[in-house]
Amino acid sequence: QVQLVESGGGLVQAGGSLRLSCTDSGNIFSIYTMAWYRQAPGKQQRELVARITTGGNTVYEDSVKGRFTISRDNAKNTVYLQMNSLNPDDTAVYYCNRAPGGVFAPWGQGTQVTVSS
């Protein structure tokens, strides 16, 4: 079964940066649109943060536009999320998945991002 493994989270001060990575264990990574999602404390649902198609087209949630950048390396089966100008509202567990999330692959453990004020 395919596994998604996220890494790169941590504790950072407001205004800081983090780079998240996610590796897909499948062998057809390149055909999937990949996305990053997050689940904030106390929230039941994961929200879409950013999405990247096989051709490299990207879409961002409004609150992260201009601060976050999603990218992918098909040779490494890896998708990245560069997060700059972090603020406390970005505190969440971040997950990656093949879009739409949870349909083509199970959710991984996620990686915790905590932004202190």
C-alpha cells in the first residue's frame, strides 16, 4: 500500500520559515496532482493549503498566497512546501496527499508546525 511520509515541521517564531517535504512510496507519483493540507488545533476538517498538477500548475488557499510555495520533484517522488512569513494562524498538522486527499492514498502521520508569537 502506498505510504506518504511528511517531514520538516517544527517550532518557529512568527516571521520565520520552514520547508516541508513529503515522499510518496508509489511508483506512479508523476501522474498525480499533489497537495498539502493542514488541520488546525480544534478543527475537525483538513483544509487545502496548496496544490500542484503534473504539469506544475499551482493553486493556493488565499491566506497563504505570496507566502507559501509548493513544488515537486518527480524523480524523487517528493513534494515540497516552502513556508515563509509564518504566523500563529499557520499552526497546524500538515499533511500531503494525492489530490483529492484520501481518495488515492491513505493519510500519513503529518508533520506538526507550531508558530509562536
